[in-house]
Amino acid sequence: MNILYFETLGSTNTYLKEHLELPHETAVVADIQTLGKGRLGRQWAQPPGNLAASLLVHDPKGDFSLYPLLCALAGADLVEAHTGLQPGIKWPNDLVLNGRKICGILCESSIGTRVSVVCGIGINLNLTAEELGEEQLPFATSLHLETGRHYDARALAAELMERLAGYLHRYAEEGFKPFLLSYEQKLVNCGKEVQVLYEGRTVQATCLGIAENGHLLCKDESGTFEVHSGEASVRGLYGYI
Ligand code: BT5
């Protein structure tokens, strides 16, 4: 794997989207992002000492709408390997520790002469309580805050990119099935009341789990249904009452 390191970038995702000529499985890591992106035009705060990394995938095999789920698993497994803590996954792709967000994921595709996907992952490593306050992120935490330790962002980013590439290879060969159990065990939505976007409407439902195709299985008074994109707000998490 080819990894490019930068001290400062606008966004590791944007860099790769502007350099789609780079080879398959090029990773980009930035110590600081000045224009870190969240989903749906939201922002991602990336002060120094945190992890921001993106992986470029050309000609993805299988349904790449499941890539965010694989990024979430790679992130959760990395955190567990280094801290012993087990982050939960808020479907489809937030990682949470003690009910606070520790990691965000943004996968973007580009469809031109060929299909390319940029998988971006941000993990709060060394963020302090003061920095969280300054960034106005009351629902966030960092590995430093949870463990009191300091983390080497570049080393962890490289390991994360290797881990993600490995998961994507396995997914290309075997589909999502080998990941299903591990994903569902981490799913904080399970059994909870959630608010989801379904057929253009926001509905309240109970989350039953995850289907083999990565969709969220939900149930309301009209029966069970699958949600395949969007977000699931979990009651009691991040201030959803
Ligand atoms: C995300 O969006 O969580 C996706 C974040 C992806 C960041 C990575 S870093 C590497 C790559 N390069 C990029 O430019 N992006 C990717 P979303 O689910 O829309 O959540 C965004 C919301 O999370 C914001 O509106 C804030 O409320 C919150 N947020 C922002 N920065 C945060 C942080 N550092 N920690 C926790 N929450 C944060």
C-alpha cells in the first residue's frame, strides 16, 4: 500500500478525489485538516493530534454502499486492539464510546471512465476536553479522554488503512456475511427506539438488527421494514430525546 503523509490538508477525501489518477489503494493521512468534511455538507473538526485518513479504491467489487459499514468495523477493531475498549457502532457509520462520538466516516464515489471510491475515516485520538469545548462538540469524546493515554496518529492511521484494505479484500471475495455478526454485536441501535428516514418520511421504529445486505431492520406498528440509507437517530444518544 502506498501511503502519502501531509502535515496539513484541506481534507484527505478531497485530496484523493482531486487525484483519482493515483493507484488503487493509495492512502492519504493528514495531521491537520482545515476543511474536514462530514456527510451531507456537515463539517468534521480535525485539530492536531487526531487521525484523518482516506483510502482510494478503484473498480470496487460488490455493493460499495456497504463500504461505510466496513470502515466502521475497521475503526472499531483498531480502537479495541489498542485500548481494549469496545466502541459501539451507530448505524451506518458512527463509532461511539460511552454514548459519545469518537469516529466519523465519509465514503464518496466518483463515477467516470471508471468507478472509484474514497473511504475517509476520522478518529478522535488526542483531543482534550478544552478542544472539544472550543469545537463545540458536547457529544464527542477521544481515546485520550477515555484512557488517559497519548496516541501516535500516523502509526495508527497506517494500521487502520491496512486493516480496512484487508476487510475490503475479504468483502470482495465473501460478501458481507463474515462481518455480519461482529457488526451486529457492536450495533448500539439494536433493540432501541430509532428515528429513521424511510421512503422519504421520518418514522419512529424499533431497531431489530442488521440484514445480510447491511440494511437496518426496523419494526413499527405496520410491520417490519428495511432502511438502506440515511441515518438512524437513537433515542438517548446525542441528545435525541
Ligand atoms: C461524519 O459525518 O461523521 C463523517 C466524518 C468523516 C471525517 C473523515 S476524516 C478523513 C476524511 N476526510 C474528510 O474530509 N472527512 C473524512 P456526519 O455523520 O455528517 O457527522 C458530522 C457531525 O459530527 C458534525 O455535524 C458534528 O456534529 C460532529 N463532529 C464534527 N467533528 C467531530 C469530531 N471531531 N468528533 C465528533 N463529532 C464531530
